[in-house]
Amino acid sequence: VSNIPIAGYILTGKEKSLLVYNFTVQGPLANSKVKHTPLKNLPKSMYGYIKRLFLTPVRVYKKVSDMTHDLIKKGIPVPAVP
């Protein structure tokens, strides 16, 4: 999913992970208790999705702008924007 241009970044972010499961382990190794802690990071992950969704146009514009500046520095003509 993370390899899909634009949508992959929105869904997975820099960590390139879509789903994260949280567990809590307590006690000694020989007699430990493992407990699934669902929804622990849900607000943080939802914030990440929304943030990436709204900031992606800015990110794409910046990359295109940087690429244009690199082409101009190399002397490669770029189309004029009307």
C-alpha cells in the first residue's frame, strides 16, 4: 500500500505501516501476561491520516517546485505557466 503514489503516503505515512497492534506484557518472562490494548493509538493515527490528507497537496507542490528549480539550475528549459 505504501508504494501507491500519494494515496500510499496518506494511508501509511513515513513509518509505512497501515495497521499497528499494541500489546502490554507484564510479569517475568516465564510467567508473563500479554494483553491486547486496542484503540490506544487511535486518536494519534487518525490525526496522522487527517494531517497527511490535508498537507499532501502542499507536499506535492513543493516537490514539483523543487524539481523545477533543479531543472532550471541544470539549464533545462521548463514550460512557462500562463
